[in-house]
Amino acid sequence: MGDTLNSTDLMRGAPPPADRQVTLANWRLPPFNRWGFQNVRQILPTAPISRGGAAALPLAADRHPIDGIAFAGPDGGEWTVARMLAETWTDGLVVLRGGRVVAEHYDNGQRPETPHLVFSVSKSFTGALAGIAAGSGQLDPDAPVTRYIPEATGSAYGDCAVRHVLDMTVGTSFEESYLDPAGDYVRYRVATGWNPPGDPSWIADMRGFLLTLKRDRKPHGETFHYVSPNSDLLGWILERATGERLADLMSRALWSRLGAESDAEITVDRLGAARTAGGISVTLRDLARLGETMRRGGKAGNAQVIPAAWVADILGKGDRAAWARGEMAELLPGGSYRSQWYSLNNASGAFCAIGIHGQWIYVDPAAEVVIAKQSSQPLPVDDATDHLLLRGFDAIARALAG
Amino acid sequence: MGDTLNSTDLMRGAPPPADRQVTLANWRLPPFNRWGFQNVRQILPTAPISRGGAAALPLAADRHPIDGIAFAGPDGGEWTVARMLAETWTDGLVVLRGGRVVAEHYDNGQRPETPHLVFSVSKSFTGALAGIAAGSGQLDPDAPVTRYIPEATGSAYGDCAVRHVLDMTVGTSFEESYLDPAGDYVRYRVATGWNPPGDPSWIADMRGFLLTLKRDRKPHGETFHYVSPNSDLLGWILERATGERLADLMSRALWSRLGAESDAEITVDRLGAARTAGGISVTLRDLARLGETMRRGGKAGNAQVIPAAWVADILGKGDRAAWARGEMAELLPGGSYRSQWYSLNNASGAFCAIGIHGQWIYVDPAAEVVIAKQSSQPLPVDDATDHLLLRGFDAIARALAG
């Protein structure tokens, strides 16, 4: 990986050389993403998700070498954790066992205090927040979406339930094509403010765009169909259900209660709508804290932050048949997706949150292990790397459980 | 003032009603500025100015009622401080005496932890930072600008010194016309990213724009001429002189040493250039901390943060003749401007930092009083209000000195 630029080579100099400028037009493309993912707020408008004034929950050290842990890659080749980290564009990796820090690693200029974009792990934050709103009675997961968003009548969301949105089983023709230069996804990115303005006829705000999603012929609830706009809609539903702006809600109900050590942030569109599908940036250790809270059934310290029943529902109620029918079945054979979290449904009960370009929370309850990884992989989706990482994470958990 | 919207009426609802949306197109206009000035990062890209990990310098309380302090307004009418605050779109006011909090007042939804845009008080932050760079030998205030910015050759800055930039005595035809819809200032605002994109032929980055400023016939150094781009250029000079990005430099050299209790932030343009002329947002108490540090000759706690000689130079070396020839002479008769700070040159040695729409740091050394005010006045410049506030601040200082 030595033939490319890293974050400390980019945006240096006043002005930076033209070929090392990170802008709204290139920030998610390699090599610009190496700086972009650590500096989202310098590219886009963002709302702060305050940690509030409480003390951070300490993460005590329990150091254990992990670099030499060996495992067989999906290609059958021999791998070590050190090689895995070196070859997967790692910006940061932290491993907790029983809530203590076994290993903590930074690269590419990232530091413990750097908020790093976690892309679709943001969905899992939002799924946890939905659980809190459900627990307080503000959100009914079984209600029709139109109870909260009457404007959704006539769209793909006009006849589905919040549950379908939570579990990514909405029947819609929307295609999540990250590399298609001309499809739905490009119009979506322009609407979210993540790409420069596009055709003037396009919808220029995110929620306006969500209402343009169309039904397809599949019944809701039958097939896992990964549609990021669903998770943005979930954020909108939460605002309507609670009456709070999303960033403020997440601060009050989740971030200020998690023991976070840093403020988080979320990108907002031109009307202030928070991109709950992918716009959250957090520090590495705070990412791990969310995983640890999930591992502990929703508890952070002594506080029940996320309802235990919601966490249990995520881990036990995923629909494997819907997953098997879906487009990502090959990633996690036998897996499921529930309330914006993935379950492996393996012997150790592992579950995870995944974001494009290499963002992960991986929890192995049997081993009491939580792994958080932030990366700047050049491609948004890279199946081979995903399979490699899943094997590596499992190897770390097995080694630490031993 | 009850006939208008305040910050808590704006950007509520998902989406907010069309007439209550704050966007890049309206955020500095009333009533949208009432929300905009407290939420700049949700409108524009910003770089964080970290306070670092040190403890905040405590501001002990020494409460004293100020609301009833009476004074004669510039119109000859009777005023009280309470009426002054109520009628000048106050978002926050804090008064220190001997470094202790005499009074602290918030309105319009602002809170102690809210970063509020301080507009051209940002210049005074940058002037303090220039003093730190001068003290460390990295910046020579008497050097030609072209030593740091060779690209400035041929522009208004091609034959002037850093000192002229610091003191706003550059001879340039640039006109600071906040309300002119078609002049230099509009092109400047588009270049800084503060306005939506303009004519495609316009320069789309701030520093590119700075190089288009033209000389006029006035010799440099002779006449005070308020030109915000000078202060943006000063930020550029500091980046070149130190090799650090502006926000990182300000964090390391000033913000992390001032005892600040909150991170600050600064708007950045599409190439990451920090708007040192006006883009800093800070909390009210941290704004007062900068004033208190200046009052104490550059010391925060026991640390000499800004060189004492630089502060003394600001207070003693302002060119009153240049000021008297300039376009703001009527605001502070007998005043002066040095290194981005205003001096009143009155009996108590008062000096101040001023930003449009009602942002102030006012220091009265004789009374050991520091006043910080953040506001969302509807007009950028309002001479009558400025005169009123100057009288009110003086009245507060006199009352507390008594």
C-alpha cells in the first residue's frame, strides 16, 4: 500500500497542490478519502452530537498482543492480524475483551480524538436510538410509516410498517449502486449534499428525495433489500415521533449516556436533515463503546441505555429467510438483519455493524470481545476484504477467548 | 423586538416550514440569522479549533446586579443595561471583573455551551495568534507580504508589509460594502463559501480571490481602511510562516493554552482555507477568556500565552492619525487600530474587538472589567447601536469600578 498518498500528504500547503486537494467533488474517492473520512466537517455541513458533561466511561487496559494471531484467509492463504491491518487501509482498530482494551492501533494520521466517518454503521446507531424511542413509548415499530410521515403516502413507504424500514425489507425498486454514475444513487447523493449540486431539476434535499422512492412487486417484509434511504427515513420517523432534531435526540438519549469521550457529529443536508443512513463520525474508542453497550445488553456502566429487550430482539428475532433471499446473503451465510444490525447466527452469537470503505463494529458475545475498525478502503464495497475481515475478527475473538 | 422569530422558532419541524428554513442563501439575514449565528457548522464546512485536554481555567463568580445601571444614550435618552440588552438582539452577555463573573446572561436559545459566530472578532483572535508567531520568531511583522505569499506580487499586497495588513492600512480599492448586492464584497462572499455559488466565472476559493485585490493611489500605512480580506490574508501568512494549518495552529498556540472550556471552530472554503477575517465561532465565556487574557497582558492563569510586548504594542502603538483619516473615525473618536484590535485611547485605556451584527469584546483595564457580547442584530452595521453599546459598556465598567 506504499504507493499511495495518506492523510498527512493531503490538504497540506496553503493552498494544497491541485492534485492533493480534497473537495466535495472527490472526498470519497481514493486517495482523497484517506483525508476525507477523518475530516468530514471540513467538507460538509454537520450537526454536533454532544457527549454532554458527564465523565467518560473509562476503558481500562488489558493489553494482549494480537498482531501475530494467524488465520486462514478466504483464499486459503495464511494471514496474520498484522498483515490484515496493513492490507485493509486501516485507520484505526481497537479490541475490547470484557470491556478492557486488549489492543489499540492507529494509522494514516488518525488519533484517538479524531472523529472518523463510519458510513452505514450510522444505521446501527440509529437502530439503537429507535430502540430507546420504542422503550419510552414514543415509537411504535409496528405502526405504519404514514403514522409518522403522512407525506409518504403513495411512495414505497406508503403501505409499509416502521418494522420493514428497521429490517430493510421494504419492497422498493431503489437500487443501491455505489459506482453507477447515473442511477438513483447519484440523485440520492446530490440530495443528501454529499455530492456537488447536480441537474437543477433534481430534488435538492434528502427527505424530498425519500418520498420519490417507488414500490416494486415484492411484498414488504419478505426479502432483505439494502436501501440506505430507509435508514434516513428512520431518522425522519424518529424526529417526528419524538419532536426533537435528530442530533439533539441522539445526544440526549444515547451519546450523553454511553460514556463517550468525544462529541460525535452527523452530516446534514441543506435543510438540516441528518443523514442517519451514513453521516455519523465518531472516534474509534467511542465506536467500540457502542459495541460494548450492545454486548452488555444495552448497559453502559450501570445505566440501561438501550432497552435490554430491544437488544435481545436484535440478536434473536432476525429473519434468516428474508436474509437468504436478499442480495447480501453470500456475505453472512445463515445471517440476518434486524433493527439495523447484522447477526451472523454462529456458535458464538456474533453480530456486527458494517459501513462501506471498511467500517465495523464486531461483537463476539461468547468471547466477550468487541472490535471496532475504521478504514479508508479505496472501494466502497469489497467482498473479498469483507470476508477476510470477518475471518480475522473471528480469529481475534477465538484467540482471546482461549 | 417581540414581533420577530427567535432561534427556537426556526429550523423546527421535519422539514421546517419553508419560511422558517435557514439555508446557505439566507443564514445571515434576519430573522434567519437568529438561528444561523448559533449553528454555523450546520450551514457551512468548518474546521475544529480544539481546546485540547487541559482543564478549563475556572471563572469564579462575583455576582453583582448590572441590569439597573443607568446611562445616557447617544440620543440623550435614559437607558439602563437591561433595556440595552433587550433592544440590541442580545444572544449572550458576560461581564468579568478581575477575572470573576459579575453577570452572565443568555437569550434567543443560546446556552453556555453554544458556539456563536463572532464575525470580525475573529480578526482579533488572528491578531493575537500573529503575536504568538512573532514572539516565537516565525513571523516578522515588518517583512513584506511577498516573503510569505510570493503569489501576491502584482496585487494590492505586492508592495506592502505584514504590518500594513495587521493594522488595516493597505492601500487598496476594495470596498467593504456589506449590503451592496453586486460589488467586490459579493464576489468575496462567494469565494469564501459564505454565499451560494455565483457566476461560474467568479473565483471559487477565498485565497484566489485575495490575489485579485488592486492597489489604489493611497500609500500603504497612511490611512485606516477596513478590508476584511486583509485578515484572511493574515491567516494565509500565518500558515506559510508556521507550516501549520490555521485551525491546528490556533488550537496549539492559543486555544489550548487559554483555559477555554469549549472547542471553537472556523469556517473553511472549498479548499480548506480558514476564514480568519470572520469565521470563528466560540462560546460566550471563552470569548470573555480571550478578553481577560488580553487584559492581563497576554497571561492566562500563569501561562504567558500572548507575548506581553505584543499586547503592549497593541495598546500603545496604534496610529491615531491613520485612524482619523479612515472611514470608521466617527465610531471611536481619537481611537486607533493595531494588530486587529481597536483602542479607544480614553482615560481608562479601553480597547475592544468588534464583529458585525453585534459581536464584542470590550476591555476596560482601569476597572479590570471585560465584557463579551454576542448578538444577532438584523443589520451587519448599525452605528447607532454601536454608539449605544459603547456607552453602556463604559457605564458598566464605571459602575463596577466604583
